[in-house]
Amino acid sequence: MKNKFLSILLIFTIYFSPTNLHAQVLNIDREGSENESNKKWMYSTNLSLSSDKNKLNLLDISSNIEIENLLKNNYMFIGLLNYNLTMNGNEIIQNEGYAQIRFRDNDKRKISNETYLQYQWNGTLGMEYRKLLGSNIRIKIFEKKDLDLYTGTGVFYEMEQWNYSGVKDIDSSLFPNFIGRNIFRLNHYWKGAYKINDNIDISGVSYFQLPINSNFTNLRCFFDLNTNVKMTKNSSFVIHYDGTYDNYRVVPISKFYYSLYFGIQLKW
């Protein structure tokens, strides 16, 4: 009974998660966390739910789910689902998330291919949707016992549709309801991870993306950093930070956004 109570408490641990454009919390990219046990399926999740009665009812729901399917040839499918919703009465303060399917090597090959498909939205900033389809050549720089470094380069096709709800001090009636853009982008990234000891590991990834058109010099940069502190065999305390800089947005919102949260991750 005690173990069941602790499990329920962990699942509903509340963590802070501000608005972001491009969260990519990939458990598979942690040092030593690849599917070394050769399990065909692995799962991990962060879930939180809070409800407070103030002047109005404040509701906050956050979830991050990852599913990994290891194939016999040491390639794998990774499914990711992230969703964040915050409401104050009938007012939606935050409504954003993404779903991604990725096919990649299980860190066994020097050079490999990875292909991904992603759908995301952010109602607060006005992103109706962003659809991505792309592929990278992934290169293992080195892989040591507690330290690794990878890089990758590729191209993806991006389809976006936005509205003006996230633009400050603007008369939206002067503009069309929706504005879209479809472009190819060059993508380059670096990924590193370091296992400090059996209980603490750090992983980071940085993306550099350039539009393949006359605005080629307009760079989108993204950085993601995760620190994991092991609590039990199947649970960890997580500190996550990510930041995005983009001066080639579809609508004139801020160039920089960041996200920071603390939470509990369950894995089985």
C-alpha cells in the first residue's frame, strides 16, 4: 500500500513549465540511458496536474511521454508526446505541445541516418501548427564509458501557420486571420552527455537551423540542457532548461523564448 501511495505521489508531483516554442526532452540522449538491456520496448513519463480555487479556478496540466521501440538491427523508433495546458476559469493562458516520431541508430554506428516527423502548436504565441519532416546524417565523434559527443547535419521541410494572438500592441484587424510559410531549412546539431556518477547525469543538445532561401543568414538557434538525479531504480528528479532564438519568425513576436522546469521522471 505504501509503494502504491508513493507512485501516485510521484506521478502528481507539480513542476513549473513556462511557455516555450521547441521543447525537446529526449531521455534517449542521456549518457548510459540508451537501451543497453536490449529491451524491445521502454517507456518514460512526466505527468502533473494541479487545480487551485482563487477568484477563478486555476487548472494546470503538463505531460511528457516517451516510448522507445528497439529493432533487431540496432535501429529504433522513438515516440514523443508533450502537452501543457493552463487555464484560469475559461481563459486559456497556455496551450502548447508537440508530437514526434523519430527513427535513429541506438548509438552503435559511427555514421548513421535519422529521420523524424513532428507536429507542434502553441496557442499562446499564435502558432496554429508547425509540421516538420526531415532527415540527418548522424556522426559519432566519440563514445566513452561516461561521456559521449555526437553531431548531425541534414535538411527538413517546415510548414507553419500562425495568427496574431501573440503579437503585442498591434491591431490584428488590419492583418489576415492567418499567415503561413512553407520552407526548407538546413539543420546542424551537437549533442553531448556526461554521467557524473551512478546517480547524476547531464545531457545537452544545440540546434542551428538556416532557411534555404534568400534569407539564408537568418539563424534559428536552440539549446536544451537536462540534469537527472536518480532517486530510485525507476524515478529521477529532473532539471530542464531550453532556449530558442529566432529572428526570422512568421509574425513579429519576441526573438527569444526560454523554458525552465523541475520535475519527476518515471521510467519502466
